Amino acid sequence: MVRGLYTAWTGLRNEEKRMDVVTNNMANADTTGYKKVDVTSQSFDRQLAVKIDDPTIGPNIKQGIGGVNLGVTYYDMSQGNFRQTEDQYNLALSGSGFFTISTTDKSGTTTTRYTRDGDFTVTRDGYLVTKDGDYVLAEGGNRIQIPNANLV
């Protein structure tokens, strides 16, 4: 009986994780630059076939306890669709790569981050920034300043 409950629990846990991933994907479907997330899973017999001779695995795996092994969560990094806009500071990347931005948290710590969201604007000083006001960086790590920009 306990073995059957364990098997059912692993299946439920796996489906709960998959539903979390699907819900997150649906909630972010219209987010510019969002990359779809997916999750893998393996049935116990496949997991056992791979790990049967692994000395680091404890004896429980070899006793035939069934169930589903929740795999890894990964991002689908395939190219998204392009959309034409009238804003000259909306940019898109074709192929691989990311925009580099500089973010500063509430404590004043500056961090370099990467995004595919190219919905930018220009500050009064002519610096290219994200919707959140984070500076877009050039290849050398300097802020991008656009001379004679149409200031917003």
C-alpha cells in the first residue's frame, strides 16, 4: 500500500510542477522577450535503467519503488516573432544574443543583467534605458548615450 501511495504522490508532484510551468507561460505570453519554460520527467523504469550501476545511489532505488522523477526545468531559447512598432527605440535581436543592462537595487548594488526585451526609451540626458529605468550597456560596458536623441 505504501509503495502505491508513493507512486501516486510522485505523479501528482510531477503534474503540479508541470501545471505551475504552464500557468507561468500563459501569464507571460504577452511579455516582450519572454522565453517559454518547460520541464522534463522520467518514469521510474527509465531512471532505474540509467542509474542501476551507479555506486552513489542508495539501496532504495534498486528495491523497485515506482514513481516519476521530476527532471530539469529549461528555457526554450528559440527565436520569437518580430512585431513592427512606430517607436524608434524598440529594438529586436535576430538570432542568439542578449541586450546587456545595468540594474541597481534598493541598497545601491549595481548588477549586470541580460534581456531580450528591446522596449527601450531615452532619458533626458540621452541615455538608452529599459522600461524600468535600467541603463542599456554597450559592448565595453559603458552606458549607451544617443546624441541629439528625440527626448521623451
